[in-house]
Amino acid sequence: MSPLPLPAIHASHSGCWLRDGAGTTRGAAKGEAIMAAADTPLIMLNAPLVASRLGYPDLSGLDLLELFAFIHPAQFIVPTPKGIAHALGLAEPASDDGVPALLQLAAGTLLARCEEPAWKERDGAWSALQSLARLRWPWAPLLAPRIAKPERAERGLFGKLPEWEEAPERPQPAQVSLGPEEVAARLAALTGSGAEVRAGQQAYAAEAARTFAPRQKENRPHVLLAQAGTGIGKTLGYLSPASVWTEKSGGTVWVSTYTKALQRQLRRESARAWPSQRADGSQPVVVRKGRENYLCLLNLEDALQGGFNGRAAIMAQLVARWAAYSQDGDMIGGDLPGWLGTLFRQRGIAALTDRRGECVYAGCPHYRKCFIERSARASAQADLVIANHALVMVNAARGRDHAQRPTRLVFDEGHHVFEAADSTFAAALTGTELIELRRWVIGPERGSKGRRRGLAARLADLASYDEAGGKAIAAARHAAEALPGDGWLQRLNDGMPSGPLEDLLQAVRTVTYARDESGGQEAGYGLETEAAQLDGPFNELAGAAQSALADIRSPLIRLGVRLEAILAEPPDWLDGSGRARIEGARASLAWRVDLIGAWEALLERLGGPADPEFVDWLAVERGDAREFDVGIHRRYLDPMKPFARTVLEPSHGVMVTSATLRDGDDWQAAIARSGASHVDVQPHLSLSESPFNYADQAEVIIVTDVPKGDISALAGAYSRLIEASGGGALGLFTAIRRLRAVHGRIADRLARAGLPLYAQHVDPIDTGTLVDIFRDDPRSSLLGTDALRDGVDVPGHSLRLVIMEQVPWPKPSILHRARRAANGGSAHDDRIIRARLAQAFGRLIRSRQDHGAFVVLSAAFPSRLLSAFPPGTPITRLTLDEALHRVAARASGVSVPTETASE
């Protein structure tokens, strides 16, 4: 293939390189590179990242990732020079100065593919290109001569997508018991004849089978808590009995995860037990996520028809290309490349999903082709549904179809069930939530763009048919005028609130700032204060706000009653799609009614005694030195109570599994955090130790001479450790501020040594793609925060060093203080810290071939926390210089003697 003879640019932390169309490459200063990019469009890879490297946010040009997304939609590549070289079958550049030549060759290769007869994604390309040309997409003139106009007019996206079909309701599963022999045989079949026989995995699979035994008493499910160390093979361990049970019973098993990475892994592993399709074309395995993860076709149509402008409109066209080839329309963690949305700097991807709960269901012209509805219907007929903790809990709490709720559940990454429940069953009376309620009821105001439709527009036919229903809609709309509107936050800052809810938010803001004791030292972070000792005027404002919310809730309840009456005695004009739309509206109404009721209960308590079941506080949310929300928050002291009521009790069998359920040898915390104690069942406990030889494969090093609070010393330690290991380091921080400070000090130095450094909250790349980049390059390193502590699976040489800046102490929030007091004080803190350390350590050793070091830069690391690490793991306290020697030796494969840390 011939290189595209246009200038190209590559910028990294080690420098900038320009290559002209004649093939001459030269180094360039940042100012020169910026001027060159401003004069003419340059070929580049990941324009936002190049812009970040140059310090020039307005940079644009011929981004190869955009071209790749057009030519190969629904195909992921690692967005690095190495990644695009491998994807296109080109030679990987030996150094940074060879990257511009690669970019020119990659551009030529991609453009040439459009002229190949075997190009799989040709359908729809010509039509999409016409739209992109009108939007002045930089690649359009280069693509136009290479994509011929088809002989027949191409069908648009909405004409190509298949329609889902209704299916009869599945019968209840048969009551069956699983024999140990059939479970063992299925496990052997799934692992394969040549696989190593693992006694721990066999025992784990036998224990998992307990989950599927028939239930003996109502509201008393079988509950299994199974701790399985890394390397046991949990996935196939529980899929073996699950697949036998679905085959024998005809039922559905739900496996719930916390991270999207595990969902992808489960989808791959499930192919061993189930075919991709049944004989009738239906799917035995379905991935389910919340509505906000899927492309909304109505939102996309609006974007394509002028709802988006400029670069966002280009993104919408590329998303439409992807939608025609997507497996399931999943935009967040599915087959839409995670980097696509970040190329456009705006949060346009989120605008193409249904984040506001405004779906009109059967009233939508694309209802029969809706990705969300297709997924929901497919899951009702599936043998295995791969979901996430939040969806399982939300579906249980306010699902539309009670008959389709899961009854056999496996919670993988079970150590996250508590925090998922904590978030699901929370209440937050904030400005952001209130304005969303206003938009849901009233709809667009003052010429705002978009397809947003208020309650009256969504149920216009009901209002015209049913007088009482029409009056209820009108009353709700009138009452919603009391809710905060656009510009509410600025009015609060100006001291000019409008309406009872804004008056309350103004009071919340005033009290929170008045009680702030940080002395202004934490200006970039949120503030909070207890919802206690509030004066009379504040409580009067809370009462007025409560009354305003009641005025909204009351007509919504009446409207729900009218919808039920219409469904009970349907009029002649109500067809199947109309019924579906009203049922959807009922579910949405019930959710809002419950939400408003929770807010009213919260406000009612402010003037009276505290409810011991809840923790309430006032907060001003801030980030990057600006306020973005104000409100009152409520959490359950123990969120496993509502979890037990809504998820456990209706279930027949629930398995909670993880590598880090227990605290040392103690199961009590795991039992409490499973919710089992609230349903009067004695959970079965199962322990499977990791098969790894941690004494040989890993080492924990506690560095004793890096001064706490010294950013320069901290940065120097990170830099020297990464250099000693030759990259392959995962750096974990407890504060974004320190992460950014360390990255800013060491990234250039490491890059000049050939050790690329990436970072969350610094690089304009989504977290999933950052992990993919890290996994793909053994010399790269990655800095991050909590999301990387247990959401990363990087086996092999790419991850050989984990560095923690300090002990991961819990944030001293009002909520944490209350739970600490209720759960043993400092012992509660220690359990949390040990769990976090265990999860972080679990990133290091993922297979028998892995070796590495786990370094904590904290001289004051308490000995009582050392039990977080697997038994037999060597633990030493060393100076930084001594630690560098050991890290370098371990990275090079040299065996080094170790001594156990002193108690």
C-alpha cells in the first residue's frame, strides 16, 4: 500500500515529530508543531491526546481513529501506533520518530480498503459519506473518489435494523436437583480434554451447585458465600452447574458483575457452554445493562436531523455507521470503541442514550427495532443473562415485569454488592435531580433543542380521551413549575433563588459553607455537614419544599390510577402498542412517585428526631474548583436491608462470590454485607484457596523513607520504581490531585527513557481504553484511582509492579463516620483497608506465570493490616534504594532472598 502523501504529526511526552508529504521527518518544538497544525490539516492519531501533549486544546486534523471508525465500525483497536499497525498488518515503528511515516502508511492502507471488493462494511458507506461531506468532515474529500455510488439506493439505518418479535412467556422452571457427577462432567467438558485438572475448581463447582437446589420455604433462598482465590477458575466453576440447571429445568440464570471487563470475559467464556444461537435463531446468552448504556434510536434520529451541530454531528454519523453493524447497540463497554466518544471532546455519546427515563415506549417510531427492548425480550427467553449489580437491584426494586425477575442469581465480584446496594437504595434531593424531574414533567422550555417531551406530550391521547387523566397531567405540570429551572445554580450563587425548592437549596448551601472547617484548604473538593441542629427558618423552608413536592406527587398518583383504569377497561382505539406505551408510562410514573415520596420523607425528618436506619447530610458538590450540585442526601446505615427485601427474598438461590469476601479468617463481615442476616437464613460458606505460589511469584515491599506529603519525593519514588521495573507498573492513588502532580513531574522523563506513562484524569481517554493500551505495551505504565484497584485484569508481563502511594484509608465522610460507629470503630476501618489492599494485590498475580512486586510508599504502614496479603507472601520493610534493587532484580527474573516484615 502507498502512504498518503499528506503531512503527519506525532506528539508524545518525549517530543514532537513532523513528516511532510515528500517523506522527510524532523523533530519539532511544540510551538512549531502547533503552527504547522493550524496551517494545514495533519494526519494524526487520537487528536485530543495529541492536543493534550502539545498544550493546544483547539487542535484538529485528519484523525486516523475517525477514519478507522468509518471504515470498520464496531471493530475495536488499541488507539496507539502499535495498535493501529497490528490492526492493519503493518510493521510496528521502532521509535517515536518512525510514527509519522506509519500514520501516512496507515491512512493510505485504510483508504485503499474502500476500493477492495472484500470490504465488509461497504453497505451504507456512500450515503453516510454524503452527510459527512456536508458537515465538512476532513476525511470526506479523500474518501469520495474511492467509494463509488451504489447502483441501488442504500437503505438507511432505520430501514436495515431488524425488528424484535414477541415470544410466549416462558413457563416456570422445573424443580430439579444437580448431582455432583453431572456437574463434574460438565466442568470437564467446558475446560477441555487437554486442560489441567484443578481440584480447587472442581470443589468450587460442586459448592456452586447448591445455589440451584429447590427452595424449601417462601422468602428463604439458598445463599452461598464462596470465596475463591485468584486462579481457581470461578467463571467456569459456576457456569458448569448453571448450564446443567438451565438444561434440566428450562429456567434462566442471571450472573451479575460489577465491572464491564468481567462482563466481556463472561460473554467469551459462556461460548463454551452455549451456542451463539439456538436452532430457532434465539440467543441462549444475553448481556443486559441499564437503559443508559444503549443507543436510543429516537435520540440518534434527532441528532442526524439537525439536533447536533459541528463536531457532534460528525460523531452522530459515525455512531449511525456503527449502529448498523453493532451486535446489540451497547455504547458503554459493548462493541462501540470506547475511544470514539472522547475524540469529540463533548459528552455527545451520553446524549444518544436514554439517561432521563423519557422513553415513550410503543409511542416511539423505532420501538420495534429498539436495542433496549430487544435485549429485554431476549433475556426473558435466555438461559444465561449477564448483567450488572446495579441493573439487578434496580430491576428488583422497580422492574416493569415482576414475572421476569431473576430467581437464580450469581453475584460475581461479590465484594461490590454492598456499595452497589448503597448507591441503588439512596435518596438525593439535589438541584440536578430536581431539574431532571421538572424536564420529565414539563418538557422543553424556552426554545430548547432536542426531542425531550413532557408528560402532556407523551400522553396527549390519554388527555383527550380521559378527562380526569387530562386534569391530573395539567395539575402535575402546574405544580412542577415550583421545581428549579435552567440557571438555578447561578441564581443560588447570586443569592436570588426562585421558588420553594431553590429557596431550600440556597439554605443548604449557606449552612454547608457556614459549617465548613477546612479553612479553605480543600477548595477543589465537595463540602458536607450533618443534617442536624438546623434552625427554625431552615425547617420552615424544608416544610415549604415538602409541600411543593406533595403537590407534584398527588396528581401523578391520580394519573397512575387513571392509566390502570384504562388498561382494565381499554377503549376501542387502544391497540397492543398503545397498551405497551401506557404500561411503560405506569412504570415510569411509579418510579417518580416513589422518588418524590422518599424526598418528602427526608424533608419531614429534618425538623424531628433522626431515623436510626438512615444517615442524612447536606452537601455542596465541587470539582475542578467549581460547584456543580447542591442538595440533601440520605443513605441506609445498612443498605443490605432493602437489598435483602427486594433481591434476596424473592430469589430461590443466590451465590455471592469473590476472591476477597472474608476479612482474614473471619466470615462475619461477609455475611453481614451479603444481606443474608436480614432474611433469616444461614448462608453456606465455601473457601477455595488460590493455587499460586505467592512465596515465589510475588513480594510486598513497604518503603520506609519516602516522606509523607512530599510530592517531589513521591514523584521521584514513582519514577525510579517504574524505571527499575522497565515499565509494566500500575500506580494507585487515593487522591486525583496527587496523581496529577506526580504525572506532571515524571511523564516526560519516563517517555525519554522509552517508558510511556498514561493516567486517568489526565489523558483524554476512557478508562477501559487506557487499560487496553497498558495491556498491549509491556513498557507502558498506568496511574489511576479506585476504578483501577480491582477493575483491571492484565495477566502476564504487562503488569509486574503495583505501587500504592499510601495506605488506602477510608474517606472521613459523615456516612463513613456513622457506619464506623455502628460497626466496631477502628475495626471497621481496618476491614475496609484490608479489603482494598487485597483487591489491589489481586491485580498483580493473575496466572501461574506471573511474577511481580507490590510496593507501598508508606513508612507508617500498620502491621495489623499485613493479613490482607495471601499467606506465604514475603513482606519486607526497606528503604527506597533497597526496594529499587529488589524490583529491578524481580523484573529481570533474578531470584532475590526475602525476609518477613517485622510485626
